[in-house]
Amino acid sequence: MISLFRISLILSSATVLLVLIYFGFIAATHSASHRKGKARFVATFAFGFWFCTMGVLMTAYNETRPVFEFTGVINGIQVLRSDNKHYSAYVHLASPSDGILSVHVSGRSDCFRLGEHMWLRYQGGTHELVKATFFSSNGSPQGVFRSTLIFEGIGPILIGSFVIWVAFKEYRRDPEGTEK
């Protein structure tokens, strides 16, 4: 069954694509007129609005996922990407009472070491680490790691807001669409 998020994504993308094609065609084929300026504004605004909508939908979708807790000892680390910008790894944890769990980590930390005791929160479905607290052998907290993936929707919202701002600024400066 298709989720509500995917339906929203498909419908909003299809709608924006149709609006962009229609108003982009008008902006490209008409000579300088108020209609051309308005078509350029609507096409640019729709593109920026689509970016903002995708950011909001991604954030809302991430907030609807269940969050689980697990306590265990790190017994394996599988690094997928190790470059500084896009670090990605799977941390395998073992717990005598709960079994074995693998969580995805999207950030670097010196606390991820074999044999390290940790308590963590992770998202169900994706097994993406949300927060981890590391403990020393005597049980005192040693460090905390928080995922930055909760902010993944902010980038598209900022880009979309910038494009919308450019659309308004361009339309106020050139409402007739005379500049290219």
C-alpha cells in the first residue's frame, strides 16, 4: 500500500511540473508583456513553493515514524562512507535481554568503539539513530551523540524560501518580463 507521504509527494510534484510547463511555455514564447512577467513569476514561485513543500513533507514524515529505545554493547561497526561530509555507518549492538540490533549512523563520533556500552533511541522502519548516550564501565555517562538527520528538511525549505524571495524581487523589478 502506498503511504500518504508518497501520495502527497507524487501529487505535489506532478502539479508543480504541470504549472512549470504551462507558465514556462508562456514565459518563453510571449514577447515582453505583463502576461510574460506574471508567467515568469508564477513559474519561479511554484518551483520555490515545491521545494518548501518537499522540506515540510520530509520533516512531517520523519516525525510520524515511531521511536524505539535499546540498551546494549557495540559488537561491530560497518563503515559505508568515511569522507567527512557524508559519513555513514551501521553500528551493531548486542544485549543479553533484547538480542541484536543494527542502527544506521549519519555522523562521526569518537565514542563509537567496540565494547562500548550505550543507550540509544532510533527510528522504526529505517533504524536511523536519533540519540545515543555512552556509558563508562562503572555506569556513568561518558558522551552523547545526536543525529543531524532531523534537520534534513530544513535545506529544501531554505532553498525554496530563497527562490520565492527571488521570484517576488524579480517580479517587482521587472513586471513586464522585458529583461532576460
